[in-house]
Amino acid sequence: MIVVFLGPPGAGKGTQAKLLSQRLGFLHLSTGDILREAVKKQTPLGIKAKEYMDRGELVPDNLIIALIEEYLPKEGGVILDGFPRTIAQAEALENMLSAKSKKVSKVLLFDSPDEVIIDRLSGRRVCSNCGAVYHIKYNPPKKEGVCDLCGGSLVQREDDKEEVIKNRLEVYKRQTQPLIDFYKKKGIIYRLDATKSVEELFAEVEGIIKDGG
């Protein structure tokens, strides 16, 4: 089964993907992770992708599709997270899967109001040493600005600043609405309320995945 996760940054897609991996054995394919790994391993595709990344350009669709194809297992469940982002990518994905007698089974849309996303992301703090993640409101460290685990200093990532988040949300909406319509026409999109607790949301995700319809 191939499942696509759609939703704005900070909607909890990564957390849910992790849970699906742990509990149901799904492979979580995040385009960001795949790109970083391919670049690190210096695979032929990784070297090509790095040329674009170094110039600050978007990696072309055909390269991303080739990378997905390289990492796609022959059997088992797969979550595509962060891909497709555009209609062109969705169509290219369809063609690639069709050649393997596969298809996207379900698309889960994680829906959350902008103010909730902004609150979640702008309050996030990351340890500059070990990478542990905190939230000033929902998961604060014992001592302000200091990591509980290693004593490293906590920082706010540039893309977690409010103005940047607002811009990311605008870009997401522009890119994703046509994609939502594309999958709606196919009757395979499921809308989820991403403001629910992690466990409540996972219960819904699991129900949709296990439902054969």
C-alpha cells in the first residue's frame, strides 16, 4: 500500500509517519531525508541533486521521481511525505507507479488552522548540540534555554520564526490546493483534524489505513 501524507508544515505528519513505521511496519519516505542521504552517499542521483541544491534551486521533478523509484521497496507499505507537491509531480508519480503495477492507495490530508501551526512551530526550540526538540509552552526544558539531556543551548531555527512560518504556509496553500483537488477527483483523499492529540490522530490514521475501502 502506498499512502501520501499531505499537510502544512507543523501539522504532525512526521510524528504520525514515525508511529506508522513503528507499529505497522510502513517505510517512511521523506523527500528531504532521501535527498540528504543520496547527497551524503554521493550516489549518481545525489551528485546531480547537489548541483541544484548548492545553487539554491529546486531539485527537478524527474530527479526526485528517480530517487523515489530507487528507494521504493518491491513489497510492503510506504508513506510518501513531502512528495508529491505539485500536479506535475503527482502525474509523474502515477506514471512511475503504473509501470510497476502500483498506485497511490490513499491520501491523508492533515488539516490544521494557521494559528495552531504558528503556535506549534514558533514555540519550538532545538538543542544546538544533540538535536533534542522542546516547546516553550507544551514541552519546556527544566531550565530555560538549556537542554535537559546534554546541557546544550536551545535555539530557534530560522524557519520557525513567525514571519517565515507565515510565508511557508502561503507557499504550501498555493502549491497544495490543486493537489487536493487532483486526489479528490480520484476519491482517495481523507481529511483529518490535525489539532487532535497524537494518539487520537493516530487512531484515525490507523483506522483509514486498515480499512480496505
